[in-house]
Amino acid sequence: MVDGNLGLGLYIGPHCMQMAIDKAKKYGVGFVACRNSTHYGIAGYYATMATDQGCIGFTGTNARPSIAPTFGVEPMMGTNPLVFGLPSTDDFPFVIDCATSVNQRGKIEKYAREGVDTPAGAVIDDQGIERTDTEGILRDMVLGKCALTPVGGAGDKMGGYKGFGWAATVELLCTALQSGPWGEDICGVDRATGKPKPMPLGHFFLAIDIEKICPLDTFKKNTGEFLKALRESKKAPTGPGRIWTAGEPENDARISRTSQGGMKVVAPLQKNMIDLRNSRPGLKEKYPKLPFE
């Protein structure tokens, strides 16, 4: 058990994952629970730490309450990613890092920057109505008046109870071992005053040393062959003509962006960066001209 003392999650997370990996190298399996942490960034990074060291990686974190239970409208659980990583003979590991909600706040903020509606089915308000008005959603999420739907959507017709169950599992693994807070206690905002308040999060990290069970090369070969078979399986005639496995789109993007010297920064984000620079003492002198200016 690691107590983060409300420190920087981006430091606490790597420390905990490396502890789990070190324990796995010694005992075969390593598990670390963490309490009183903060946002630990990209969950898939920790799974990749494990795959880079010949392990299977597994991690998750809770977050401010955003997801409503199936047949409910109150935000009770975070977007709670459930993340696995497995090494492969591919140039990239198999890493699945996704929220247990249909969508997540960061994506809705992206819709706001682009000035587009949120797709139907991703958000439900306290009256049980599906919302698509992006700016209104962001406002009402802070007030607790709308919630994200779990993977599968609202209700049970498309299996929303499955996403609900996975979100609850992550929440439990981030609070039950740690005796940690959840729900309103980690919303990060005092609902009465609107002022920020501490948001103590929980995480968990698990690593399995593959060599304790079978040769690493054998595991990677078996994994790679299966993933290759998936990608080469029959394609939908109405689809893009390609099947991607987890981690592959990100690898494609990394190769593309590296070849062109960086990533695209959309105009609204450029404006945010310029405004931030101009409003903070010393930044204008340090960054008189940003690359896109």
C-alpha cells in the first residue's frame, strides 16, 4: 500500500508500477494499491512500463464521479479505465486503455473546442434525457446535473449494465483496499460554493512476470500470431478495409507525427496556449513565439 499524500500522480504512478514490476520479477506477481493520489495521466503508460520489462501489466484508477449506474441518472463513478498491456512480436505492445464510459470529459471538451455537438447516447441528465448540447453538458457536469453513460449506453438494451459493472469493479479496486473516498468526496469541487477542493484518488497496479510461467519469446510469438490473425481476418465490405488491434492506431499516429515533425494543434487550442502564455508572468519572455505563430 502506497500513500500518495495528495502528491503529483504523474510521479506516484510510475513509482507504484515499478514497485509492482520489481515484485513480479522476484515473486512472479506484484500488486500495489495506492491511496491519496491525484490524476496519474495516461493509464496505458503504466501497462507499457510492464510490457517493456517483459511483464503483463494491469492498472486502473478512479476519478471524479461522472458515470451514472444503469437505470440511474446521478454521477456516482469515475470514467475508471480498465487497462491491460501484453508484449508481442509486433513493433508495439497490445495495450487496451479505455474508459468504462461511452465517452469521457476530455472528449467532450474536444467537441467544445471544435464547436460540435456531443453524440447522442453518451450523456444523460437528471431528468433521464439524453443530451447533445456540448457547452451545456460541460456546465451541468460540474453541477452534478448530468452524467456520462457506461459502455453500452443508458439502460440495458445494448448491454449498459456491462460497462456499469466494469466501472464499479475499478471503483472498488481503487477504494475498498485503500479505505478511500468515492463519489462526492472526490468530485474536486465544493458543490455549495463552486470552489476547488482536494480530490484524493486511488489506483491499483499489477504486473505478472511472463518468464516465471513460459519463455518470453514464446509468449510474444503466441500473442503476435493471434493479433496478426485478427488483423488478417475477413473485412466488412462497408468498412475501411482494415482491422486494427489495440495499440496499433496509436503506433500509426506516432509514426505519422514523428515523420512530419510533430502533431497538429487545432486553432482553438492554439488560442488557449497563447492566452495562457500571455496571462502568466515570465512566460511571454520565455516563449516569445510559439512554433505555430
